[in-house]
Amino acid sequence: MYRFAYFALNDFGSSDSSLILTIAATDLPNPPTDITIDWERSTTTSMMIQWQAPQVKPASTITGYKLEMDQGYLGSQFSVIYDGSQDNNSFEYLKQGQTNGLLYTFRAYAVNFNGVSVPSETATYYACTAPSGFNRPEIVR
């Protein structure tokens, strides 16, 4: 990691220094993988979205993650719903306010000192609860 500051210097002295700029000599990280929904902690209007940390490139320390969502409307675009750029220990986010029965698409990014990874593969899910309480099948004659 490198830190830079600059200042002006002439025959009368020097100025105050600039703010310190920190640069890390690393690659951009690989994107996160396996975006899934924890259905046990989701409802018809909220989704607990989870992802896996990527394989880390040598000298590519991850500082955090970003998560984007496309609401699935015609012409809609991905927008950031979670910015955990400085939280490298969080691998889930509870998104609330979805509409029951609508389709939502998610993608994630890993972040390090040099920037943001390419997007992960997308994952698409309907906002709903998992079915439960099935009755045993009956033979009808």
C-alpha cells in the first residue's frame, strides 16, 4: 500500500500538505458467487439474499461487497440496494418492500482498494414464501 501527499515549495517555504491519497497495488477482485435466497428468513415481501466470497486473487484483499437488484419491470435497470464496500464480513442482506409474486434479479460485486469487480452471474427469484404444509396424497376413485 502506498500513501501520497503533495505540497508546494518555493523560496519562501512550503504550503500545507494535501490530503493523503492511499493506493494499493493489487488486482481488482473476482466477483462473488452463488447468490441465493434463504427462504426460511424471507417472506412474501422480503428476501434474505446471500452470496459466497469469491476465490481471492493473490494480493487482492477484499474490503467489502455491493449488491444490485433489477425489479423486472420493462425497461428497469439494476440499482444498488446494499453498499457494504467497507464490510468484508457480511455475506447477506435483507431486502424489504418487494411485491409478492414479482420476479427480481440480483447481482453482486466484490470491492477492494483499487475498485469494483465485474458483476457476478445474475440470480432471479420470485418474491414469495416457500410452500409448506402439504397433505399426503389421496387416491380418488
